[in-house]
Amino acid sequence: MADPRITIVGASLAGLRTAEAVLAELPQARIMLVGDEPHAPYNRPPLSKDSMEALAGGQAPRAEVFEKLLLRSKIMPGQIEMRLGVAAAGIESGNVRLEDGALLRSDFVVAATGIRPRRMPMQGAADRRHVLRSFDDAEALAQAMRPGAQMVVIGAGFIGCEIAATARKLGLHVTVVEPAPQPMLRALGHRVAAAMAALHRRHGVTLLTGRSVETFEAERVILDDGKALEADVIVEALGSRPNTEWLAASGADLSDGVLVDDRMQAIGAQNLLAVGDLARFANPLFDDLPRRVEHWCVPGQTAKRAAATIAARVSGGAPAPDFAPMPSFWSDQYGMRVQAFGAPALAETQTVVEGDLTQIGVAPIVVEYARGDHLVGVIGLGAPPALIARYRARLMDALCAPVTA
Amino acid sequence: MKVHVDMSICLLHGQCVIAAPEVFSFDDAGGLVWVTEIDDSQVADAEAASDACPEQAIILG
């Protein structure tokens, strides 16, 4: 396999970083990067924050906003082939069939198709219902975000909460509806989530927890308790679904994303690898349970790993045996940074080690998360990076220490 | 290789300090400081830091 043909499906952060990493390992590889969006690879986190504000306020033309999102790349023109604006239809004998009929012969296929927003199954209010994943989604939503408008956000996860914060800054009236008792509860745990709820309420958000949406009327959202919310704009922020339909015939385990081993190699499909939001892998820092991880840093980490695996298989060698990336995520709301390291969602207990949760948004807070006696995560709330860095180092030491049962 | 950080877009995520601690660090006031001229042994870490920057604020050249 002197010049392996590598087809990367998905032209976002994970796909681009995989192409770069494969090129670095195998300069002779013939790489095809395919994406269903018409845009060149771009960065998504600002879509719910700075980009949305710029688009809504009309402060900057669309092209200028997009320009800032474009991912810089080490790839020179001509080093890889790109097919943008066309989705993959399926896998045929290990090759990729595109929706325009083309068949891409492939020695390796890397799935980097990511996720899409979940939608509510009910009909109604179609002219004002939005989701946020792509630049085009952000543009459509931003156009509806006029000062004084009534916005209903369904789902108080990170995306829903960030949109709510941006909308408040833009002068909208915002109601957030969330079935769980607190916003971002699974990721942050009860105490920090409660503090975040207080922060949103302090900034004028009407936060209705323990409530769900029953139906949509023409200009209203009806909740399960019968309450009717006037809505000029509705955002469905209900989490995501992995884009794996095109892999149905691949033989891979697609029960939640693509199940991969610690080399990003799909279980059950010889020449398929998965990276980014799609990849469901175990992280030995925590346990042996495979999970999908929708953090910004995962595409870069899994891309390098997948490239090393491909290089090792082409040359007959083996990649380094351990893959144990430190998880990290952040969210910016009301000018306050939530910065997490590790896996706070796995914790049973939370300990405030710096500051005071009643001072959220006012003074720095650091919270450590433990499962049993073991530290598994740390979160800073408006904490200076240098302060969190010290707690990250402490967490790293704890996670890497041999476990004594 | 020269290292430059565009402080007009840096949001102090600190990912570079994690990826390349010999090149990037926080000073006592919590600000980001970095080595502006690195040798070959530090290039791989600096590139990893540049890739890890969510704001793409690190420019190597």
C-alpha cells in the first residue's frame, strides 16, 4: 500500500485535523476530504456567542463573520482533494458512495460526520423554529433575534444556555424550558448547575425547569402544565444525534456514534476509523466504558490518533499503546467562563475549593469533582486560567496515580 | 521559529500552556507570556498548542 487512498467524510474540525495529521505521517497518501456543507472547514463554538451577536446586530457583513471562523490549516493547495457540498450516501465494499453517485475507492475511510441537532417531533410554528449547529443555522437564527422579541429556548444544555445569554445581551425577552431540575445538570452536577440557574435568572432569563413542551401553536409554545408562552422565535436545543446513517452497511457498531477501539479503529469494520463527536471510545483515565465526547478538543486528539493508526497499518508498525486524553470543555455565558477539565459528569460529589457559589459571576470559583475517593474533574467559574491550571495539574496527578482498590 | 499570539483575539483558554508549557505560561498577574523565538525541539509542542487554541490566536512562522 505505497500510496494509500484515504477518504475522510466530514469536512469540519475533525475531518480537517485528520487530513493534516495523515499528511504529516504519510506525505504520499492520497487524501479526499468530503463535506456536506458548502463551506470550507470552520470553527463552531463562536456560533452561539460572538458570531451570533455580530450577525444579529448587523455589525459585520456575513462574509466577514465567516472569515473569522475559517479554520487555519497547514495543508497547502493541491496536497489533498476536497469535495464540498456533497454528502456520503453509503459504504459499498469498504468504499464511499456519495449522494451525487460518485464512488470513492478507499483503502481507509475516516468517519468525521459529527452530529446534528435533535428536533422535537411535534408539528407547528415551523416559521419560527430554529436549531443551531451550522453557520447557516446561526445566520437564520440571528436574523430572527431582534431586540424586544420573545424567545423561547427549549433545552438548557450548553448551547441553549449560551444562546439565552447572547439573546439577553441583544435585548430579547428569553424563557428557557428544561425538563431536568437544573440547567446543564448532567455536565455540571447539582450544586454548580443551581448556581448557573441563579446566574441566568439574575440576567433576566425566565428559567422554567421541570417543564417540557406539549405542543406548538402558530405563535405560542404550550407547556405540559398548560402554560402558553408567546414566541417570536423558538430554539430547539435538545442535544444531538450522531450522523451515522451512511455507515449502516459498514458492519460497525452504530448504537451511539461509532464504537472504536483505543486506536480509533471501528469495531466490526476493517478499514473504517471514526474521529471527533462520532467516536465512542473508552478513556482509561476514568474506566473502560466507551463514550462519545462532544468537546471541542476531541477532534484534534482523535485525529492524531487515527492518523497514527493508519500510518502504523500502512507500514506494519503499531501506534503507542495508550490513548488517555484529558477531557476539557468550556462555555462562555454573560462574560463568565465555565472551564472544565476531566469528567465532572462522572462525579458523585462536588467540593468548592475556591470562592463561594453564591458569588457566581462576581468572584472566581473552583469546584472539584470526585467519584468515591478519586478526583475525576475540576470546573472553574470565572476563575483566572492560571488558577485553574494549578487544579488541572492536581487532577492530572490524581487521574494518573495507580488506583489502589 | 517565531511565535506570535494575537492578543486581540486570545481569550485565555490556556490550552497552549497545557500543550507547550515550555513555550507558553501565565505570569504572576495571570497574563499569557510566551517565548518568541523557539528552537527545533520546541516546534512540535508549539504546533500542538497552535492547533489546540480555540481562537486560532497563535501564529508560528
